[in-house]
Amino acid sequence: TVNIKINGVDVAAPKGSTILEAARIAHIDIPTLCYLKEINEIGACRICVVEVKGARSLVASCVYPINEGMEVWTNTPKVLDSRKKTLELILSDHDRKCLSCVRSGNCELQKLSKDLKVENESLYDGETNQYEIDYTAAHMYRDNNKCILCRRCSAVCEKVQAVGVIGPNERGFKTTIASAFDMGLGETSCVSCGQCIAVCPTGALSEKDNTDEVFKAIADPTKHVVVQTAPSVRAGLGEPFGLPIGTNVEGKMVAALRRLGFDRVFDTDFAADLTIMEEAHEFLDRVQNGGVLPLITSCSPGWVKYCEHYFPDMTENLSSCKSPQQMFGATTKTYYAEKMGIDPKDIVMVSIMPCTAKKFEVGRDDQDAAGLPDVDIALTVRELARMIERAGINFTSLPDEEFDSPLGMSTGAGVIFGATGGVMEAALRTAVETLTGEELKSLDFKEVRGIEGIKESTYNVAGMDVKVAVASGLKNANELLNKVKSGEAEYHFIEIMGCPGGCVNGGGMPQVPASVRNFNDIRSLRAKVLYDLDSSMPYRKSHENPAIKELYSTYFGKPGSHKAHEVLHTTYVK
Ligand code: HC1
């Protein structure tokens, strides 16, 4: 350890720590704005400055390493004044329409302004930049009038997602974060993952809001409005209502959706089970009949788009299965509509997703089993939270309620889809039992759990060594696929999720401020909710889900049947 003094108090911190990290050990939170651990460590915004004895000027604590005997002050008038000036300068070219801003209440800039006692936000007003809002992408808009040039978005896009479609253009006062040649985001090879939105400290980046359409559909007596909730939603929806990260709010979520007026509250987890039935069948079919291997999962639309843009020669490796979101919509507008005697035209299928790419996915080609879009409206978890607030529903005091049947019934295999490795584990539970005809002794495939970017394992199944790999975050996917292409690595089955850690860390989950993200692993906290649910559920294998069994016996016949292909499978663009 290294011994230093912060504000006159002795602090021992691990070697290699920054002043910011050492201060945290001393229970002092130094404010930051541009800093994001391991993603954006550029020390550029100067909000985190502190005084260091002997240093010629104030130093950026987020990148400044500690050394033995160092003396630091974090709250002197000089420090506080500098931070405040920096903020006032940022505010002088910032669209300050806080009342109507989507981030009002959880904007990092707004909180800093209050904390640092900014009294005159127009102090340095003069010339300002005026930008047109970019609405060209299917899933989001970019409002550079609210951008503070922290570069968290461009760092995550390039370093974590290996996409890199936004970055600084121009210099000095004219600097903007934009695409090459100022193209609209929708014209670039953006994959809609929304990680930029998840890390943006202000209202500069946000999903396109579809909540009004949902309120309208619910109010229309001629419409039967069905809602499905993705696995990860229950692990994040509590956060906007002040509940700790990692709180399971499944029961309250169902209760809230019912009170919003949805006619049926169903669970995407049901369709995750259905996906496993089809995908495990597809895997075994490809292995036994010499199909294209490795088979790669196709439930994450950000990943599918990335594959189409960046690895077009590997689209044949993608599973032809639609994602659970789309399978759910397709099953609702065919099987469920028939069973209930409802014209599919009168069904409005709404999905609640931790994902922004799902907004893009609903508009893809070949996702219309009943001749209508499988899913009509995909909302993020943030949009659902806003609907609940707008409707005056007191979320935290709601009772726990259960999903409707039959499309609300699911297994532990379905719920772990939301964590990286979960789809693989769920598929293995079904594939192994199908292949061996024997019951698995342990259902936990621990080797594919956890937040590492790339995981691999080999399982001996009925005499065959099945090699599997799991990647989350597109930079990791890129690395893994390049190894497969070069022949350096060989697998039979690969799971890829677009967002690092899987859907629990999706671009549509509630934004967590950097002050929390930098010191907590939100991926594991949220994933634990799903694994705990799995281990407590009566059914933990997709093929044992009674509602799935009934769906096959009365409608699809068997996995991979002609009818299943018509409704549940899709095609890709090269
Ligand atoms: Fe996901 Fe999936 S797990 S992609 O992350 O396969 O979004 O949660 O709904 O479709 O089930 C997302 C989550 C989600 C699909 C499932």
C-alpha cells in the first residue's frame, strides 16, 4: 500500500491507485464528469481537480496516481472555485431546458451544478452553438445542444463496442461529437446498441420515446394490448424508483403494467424458452447433418446488425431463430390470436426491453408471421419507468402480482437469458438432455457464467466434445470471431450478446451515474437477480415448461417443424 494524507487525514491505498480512488477509501467522493473507469480515462473536463502539495497547478484526480507521502486537499476554496468556473463555462454553451429534459432528475450536470453551488448559469453567456437534432437513427436521437463534449459516448462506442461511428469533429469552440462527414447516425454503421445513451451524463443522447403511442393504444377500446417484459427488466426497473441496484421487482413490475391498463401481462421469458427449443434443435441438426458451424446465437439485435455490417461472411453461422422478443410477438399474433378468437389486426404487441436495438429490430424485414409486424412497439426500461411516473402509480408500494397465462409461464432457463452466458447455459440444459436422453445431474454450467468478456468451455456430451464460447460486448465478439476466422480457435456453438455483460447492462436500462458505475459492477449486481430467480424456480429447463409443451402439442408440432419455421425463424442481410 501507499500512505498519503487527504485533507489532513491519513489514508492507505493500494499501489497504483489514483487520487480519486484513494479519496473514495477515505469516504470522500470527488466529483467527476468525463471520467468512466476503464472506458474514458482522459482527465479532460477538469471537474475532479484537487490540490497536491508541491504541484504547480491543480491536478485531475481521476488520472493522477498517488505516491508515498503525498498530501492532497479536495475541498479548498481554490479547488471549489475552479470546479465551479469550469461548470459555468460548460453551462454557457449548454441548452439549459432542464424542465423539459428527459434527464431532469438524473442528469449528472444538473446534480453537479447544484452540488457545486452554481448560482448564475448564464455567467459566461455569449456566442452559443446551435445544432440540429439528429433523428435519423431508428432507435435514438442526438441533441448536440445538450452535449458537454465529455467523450464518454465516443469512448464506449469505439473501445468497448468496436463500432466507432461517433467522435469529435472540428476543433476548439466548434468541436462537436458527430459521425464522419456529419452524416446522420442512421446512415452510419451504428448497430443501435445504445451504450452511448447508457453512459451519457446529460440529455444529449436518448432513445426515441414511444410512450404516447402506448398510452393511446391502451385507451382505444377496439385494441387488445398485450405486453411482454424481457428477462432483465425485473432486475433494473426498481432503480429509477430509488431501489438498490440488484433488486428483483418482478411482482411490482407486473402489478404496475396491469394498472397501466394492458389487457394481458406476459413474459418474454416464455419466448426465451421457445427460442431454446428451436435453437437447441437447430444446433443438434447442424451437428448431425453437417450444417454450418459454429452456430451463433441471434437474440441480440445489436449483435445481429454488427454481424451483418462487420462480418457479413458469417451470417450463415447465425441461428435462423428470431429473437425471443420477436418469437413472442409472432406467437401472440398467430397461436394466441387463434386461441382467443381475436383478429391479429386488433392486437397491439408492446415489449419492454433493456435494449434500444429492439426498437430497430421490430422494423426488420421478415419479422411478420401474421402479415403484420410481430411486435408493434418496443419500449426501454426507462420509458416504462416514465410511464409509471406519469400515471401516478406508486411503484414501491405496489403488491407483488403474477403474470397472466399461458404466455406468462417460464423457466429458470428463460430468465438467465438476460446475463452473458445465460442463453448458452439454457441451451445446454436442453441440448444435453435431448442428446443423451438422460436427466442432467447438475443444471449449473458455471464455466459460462460471470462477467468476463470472453468465456470458453468444452463439455463431453454423449461421447462428443462440444466446444462452446460466450462473448459479450462487440469488441470481445470481434476478437473472438477473428480467432474463429483465422482458424486459431474452433467452436461448435457461440453465444454473442451486443452489450458488455449481456442485457442486464443493455443500452435501454436505467442510466447509472458515473459516480456509482466507477465503483460498482452493475452487471454482476443485476445478473445475480436472474441467477437467484433461476435457482428458485420450479422448472429450470425450457423443455419442461408446461405452456411450451402445450404450444408444441397443439400448434407447432415439434421444434423445427414447417410451421415453426414459418412463424419463429427469419433471414439476414449480407
Ligand atoms: Fe434480452 Fe432476449 S435476453 S435479447 O438481452 O434473448 O433486450 O433481458 O429480451 O429478445 O428473452 C434484451 C434481455 C431479451 C430477447 C430474451
